Amino acid sequence: MVQDAATHGNPFGLVLMDMQMPDIDGLVATQRIRQGGIAPTTLPIIALTANAYASDIEACRAAGMQDHLAKPVRLSALDHAVRRWAIPPTGVPTEAPLPASADPELIAQFEARVQRTFTALDIALGENGGPTTDPKRAIDDVQEALHLLAGTAAFFGKADLGTIAADLDEQLGAGHHIGTAAFLQAARAQLRAAAAESV
């Protein structure tokens, strides 16, 4: 998409690069963009990831990125990064976008994402659909749902929910308590409490 946009004279002004994607990760994707001749002065790239160690940030910069945003992302940090790095299109009037928290369609998508997380936890626990025949796949589905939730919750005034989701995602990724009913039940209780809090 980045290369096609540049070729057709309608380049992007900024890329928020997810680090965990199918097929290739954010580091490889960035390297390919840079190897394709798209320089940082033409297209800034910002890492968007839960991995915020110094070594992770250095790896992002070495791959050709200009900055790093840690999940769960705060709107103030995102606003600062966009204002600092984004290259505005020439000759195109800018209009303030509708905040995510005020867009009914985006709110519905977020609520569906929250529900998907609870459904994945229920299935992993053998509820609402019976016991799973593939426990590892069930846990993978839980971790994927948590990862997606962690990256978006703060935009909808649910920063605590995003923080909890990110922490649980990290624990499952490290293999802690993987697949145990006690861990999954506690995780579900934590998430439900955070999701129920008013914005």
C-alpha cells in the first residue's frame, strides 16, 4: 500500500507500524519500505507496540523507524507523535477528524472487540459452546483478542482495560499459567471489572 500510494503520487504522510503481524513483522516491513527507496524524510514510520524496552526501541530505529509509541497508547502521546512527524499533503485542506470516542461506528467496533475477548475466554474455559477440542488454539484466540483490545481501549476512555489486556497478553505470551482455569477466570474477572467502569 505504501509503495502503490507513492507510485501513484498520493503518498502517505505517516505510518503507524504494528510490530506483530501475519507473514512479516514490523521490522521487516519497515526495512522493505526503506529498501524500496522511500526515505524517512518522505515517509516517517512510528512503531506501535507493547514492547518498550531500550533494545526494542533501538531495533525499531535500526530498521528505519523514526519514533516509538508504547501500548496501551495514550491519545496525548499519539497526538504529539502525529504533530511532530506527519507530513501533510500539499494543496489539500485539512479538517479535524471526528474523535474515535464520538464515532458510533467505531464505538460499535470496539464494543464488538470487547465482546470477542470475553467469548474467547468463555470458550477457553469450556463455557458457552462446550469444551474446546483444541486447547492451544483456544488460548491463541484469547491472546489475539487481548492483543487487539490492548491496542485500542485507551482511545475509548478505557485505559485501565487496555493496560490489563496488555499485561494478560504478555503473560500468556510468556507461557505463564497458560490454559489454567484459575488464570483464565481471574483474567475474565479483571477485564469485566475494567470494562464496566464508566468512561
